[in-house]
Amino acid sequence: MNKVTMSGNDGLWARIRAALGRPDAHVPAYGQAAIAQNPNKKPRHAQRIDDELRRGWTYCAERNVSLCVMTLEFDLYAAYFAAYGRESVEQALGALEGTVTPLLPRDSYRCLRHGRAGFVLVMPDMPALMARELASRIAAAIRQLGLVNRESHAGQVTMSTGIAVTNPQGKFERVVLEQANDAVKKAQRRGIARLEVVDLRGRDEKRRKAA
């Protein structure tokens, strides 16, 4: 039986490997920081969202149509994570993604992972009213899915929704995503399975006239 040294750097990493159940796990040498090879590179999910947002912005600006961004966030995520663990969270998110995706009205729309426990939908040429109706259908489908969550008074997993709509013009801006993120946080402050909508089109027009 291998003896584990209980002092010094080698002993520290041996104990960490043993705790992780990965005796051959690679660990950094003493004094080396465990950093990404390219610290400026965005996480994969964030990059996909950024790419979709840029494409959507360009498409809408060229055609003078609206761009809707919808964010969906797992309600009571921290409590669910503490009670059920990461594996259950990932399984739930997989089931939720599989529920949302078939409801998207166009093949070009994608349900993209966003943050720790959410999704974002970038929807070019989507009227605000239709986005509201889509949010309602998604909420109903999630209720029907019925994933158990004992940490919620609803007894099941729910998601809150934020929608932001804008008329893209000129240089690409991320404000529509930022506003959708703010909207879903506001919705969650009001409860669970809530919807908050932000229409930026009036603000955009006033800002352009002022400029």
C-alpha cells in the first residue's frame, strides 16, 4: 500500500488526488497558477450567444425589423443545487432544453445555455407579442414536464423569463441581452415562473434623435 506523505507540497496534492478519487489527476507544479491557456477567450456558451447575437443584429438592421432576446432562468437554483446536486441540475437543464427547443417557431432559432442555469433565445424578426406568446407556451410546457423540486412551493422546477426587444441600427450593441438579463432577474424578484418584458424601441429612437 502506498504511503501518503502528510507534509509538504507533494503530500498536499496526494491528499487532494485521493479525495477526488483520481490518483493520476494532473495538478500544477508548486508556484504555477492553474490558468486557462487563453484567458481572453470567452467560455464556449458565451461565445455562441455572442455569435448568435451579432448575426441577429446584422440581419435585423439590414431588414429594419425587430430583434427579440429571451432569457430563461432556473427558479430557486441555489436551493435546488444544494438539495439535489450538480448531476441533477444538469439532467434537469437537459430536459428543459429538450422541452423548449421544439417550441421554437423557426429552425434558425437556438436554445443556448446561458450562465449557470439558464438559456437564451436570440430571435430576429420576432414581434414582441409573439415573443410573449412563446414565453407562455414554454411556461406551460415546463409545467407539464413536471420535474420535481421539493425546495419550491410549486413542488416542481419552474423558470422565469425576461424579454427585451429592440430595432437594431448601426454598430452592434449587447444592450438588448443585458436588458433581457435584467428583466429575468426582476421577474424572479417578484416570484417564480414570472415574465418581465422590456421594449427598447422607444428609448432607441429618442437616443438617435438626441444624437
